[in-house]
Amino acid sequence: VQLQAFGGGLVQPGGPLRLSCAASGSDLSDADVSWFRQAPEKEREVVAIVMIDDRTTYADSAKGRFNISRDNAKNTVYLQMNSLKPEDTAVYFCTAFFLSGRRYWGRGTQVTVSS
């Protein structure tokens, strides 16, 4: 299973950005998919999770601003980020946890929020 996160970039404070997590080799609809982020000199933290049953959960810092969703036809999970803040600057990773008990990580994508 290979995961690829993309869509990062430089965005101004208050702006939106959408990240994508695309998978090959397995079906993401069979997994809990999470977005994590890691900022310099900070611990990796979970941002949002979409469960197999499509329930979602968010970090307090993401509630009301971020939305995680699936497109099963494209085997992709998205993270729509709105009202971005400089403190959202980090490398964002996606991970998929399958019923088999295996977890897979994708390579990260850099998000920089700066004017």
C-alpha cells in the first residue's frame, strides 16, 4: 500500500488549502484515515480522522476550520483547511489504519501559512 499526500504550499493567513491523500494498492474505504502534522521542534499531532463508518473527529485546533472527507471513487481522502493561521504551518502526513491491523504512512506535504 502506498499513500501520497499532496496539495501543500504557501498560503496567506486566512486563506484555504486542500490536501489530498491518494492511495494505491488498497482501498481507503477499508481504513480509518488520519491526517497528522508536525511543525519544527514540535511533537507530531493528529489533526483529523475519518473512520471506516465515515464518522469524523478533529483536534481542537482544527474544529470549525478543517474538514476531512472521502471520495471512494478516487480512493482519496481530503483535508479542506480554511481560515489558516501561521501556527498551522507544518508538514502534513496522511495515514491509513486497516482492519488487518496494519498502518501505512504517506510522505508528507509542506504547508506554510505566511504573509
